[in-house]
Amino acid sequence: MSATTPSTKTRVRGARADAKPSFGTVTLTHAERVVFAEGYTKRDVAAYYAAVMPQFLAGVAKRPLSIVRCPDGTAGACFFQKHALAGLKRVREVALREESGVVDSYLYVADADGVFELVQFNAIEFHPWAAKVRDPERTDYIVFDLDPGPGVDWPRVVAAAELVRAAAADEGLESFVRTSGGKGLHVVIPLNPAAPWERAKAFAHALAANVAEERPREFVAVASKAKRRGRIFIDYLRNTRGATSIASYSLRARPGAPVAFPLSWRDLRRIRSAAEFTLADVPARLARRRRDPWEGFATLRQSLPKAAK
């Protein structure tokens, strides 16, 4: 496949090749508009989400959602959107209280048609809350975003994820891992039953701080960019009410059309970089995969240790 010719692997079986293809009940306009510099079009973006929809929906359905929209493709201006948009018919809204006390309407999707409608509105990335719309005051997973600073190579990022996994295991918690669609990794700890946000944030902060204190040459748990060179930032700040993190299987609006891709811990040790997972190859990977690396994520029963206040 040439760098400028989109892969046919993401095409939806039976999708029309006309100027306005349909995905679910959504008719796509400007389908051949180029979205990524590699030549991938709006149609390719929709077809990609169609190919991964069952796995993707598991992580975004019925959660307050922020999206990254790129009306002129990723080469143009892209921006976050979390509130209701005029013209949406299949995307739902939920009224949520913001930190200021103001109540506003947030986006969420319940099914594939909602996702396709957001793609029609030029959405590329999907960033859900770690909470359901029915229970926004409690989180059902914790995310640690391992963000490597300049000078940190991939094997160190993998080792960092293993260390965070071990730290969580010391607290009796099983964790899962995914690429972030960038240079880093996410270590995700499901919580069932869900926990109040303040309790989850306190636990995440303490774990990140402990790991950083034990290995100060490897890690930093503060957001200062000046301190990140040669070290990995353990970002625990996504574990607050209203914060989001990239969804599993979401595209990123970045060169190469990368994907935030869930892995097993065994497979993590086999890959050479997060750049291996893109719009062009993820659907084929899913088609030949025998087992979901995050099997049991949604049903695993575990809760924060009682010491986490």
C-alpha cells in the first residue's frame, strides 16, 4: 500500500462507493474529503469505526464524551467539543453540573448511529469520562497515562507500565494496558463497584507519587515539562470528575492515523512502538485475533483498598 492510498481493509462490506455512503442510518457527506495527510478520507474514518464498532462501543457508550473535531482534516484546526451541537439527531445529551456550579448539556452516544453521526460532524477522537451518565459522581476505572519525556525510549515506557502494574497489584488490583495513540501507554484499573471521584483521585495520586519517589531518575509525578526530560510523567490527573482519557480503539488526529489499542501484558513485551497500530491495520488485527486482551475488564469485581481515603 502506498503512503497516499488508503487501505481497503477498513472498507465496510456492502457500503456503497457513491459520494454519499451510508453507515447505519447516517448518510455521510463529503465522504472523499481527505482527513489525514496519508490520504485517508472521511469515508475511511467512518469505515474504520464500523469495523471496530463492537469493541469501541464497549468503552464509550452511555458515558459523557468529549470529541476532537477536525472540519478541515487533521492538517487544519482541530478542537475539543463536549457540549451539545446543533443538528445532532442520534447523539444524546445529559445535563451535568460543572465545577462552577453551572449545569450544562454534555454529549454521549448509546449506539453505533450516534458514533457515525459524530463522524459525519468531523469527529476523529473520542474521549469518554470514566463514569456512566447514570452515575456521574463515581468512577468505574482509574487511568495512569505514562507520558515519556524527551530522551525516553520505548523499552523504558514498557518497563514503566510494568512497574505501575506491579504497584497496583501490591494493592490487590488487577490492571490492563493500551497504547495511547501517541508515544505513551495507559495503565487502566477497573473498579467494580465504582468509587467516588475524590477517593479515586487520592488513590491515584498516592500510587503515582510512591512510584516516582522510589525511582526519581525514571519518573516524575508532577506536570512540569521542565522536569520531564529523560523521565516519564505518571499522569494521574485524569482521575477527576470531568476529566477524560482517549477511548480504546479511538483514532488520534495525528500523523499516521494512530489508534489507542488495548494489549495483553504479554503482547506489550513484543511490540516495538505504539506506532504499530493505525487505521490501516487495526481492523485486520481484530479479525485475526483469537482473544480479547481486555477480556473480563467490564465484569472484574475489585474495589479500592480501604486505606484509600
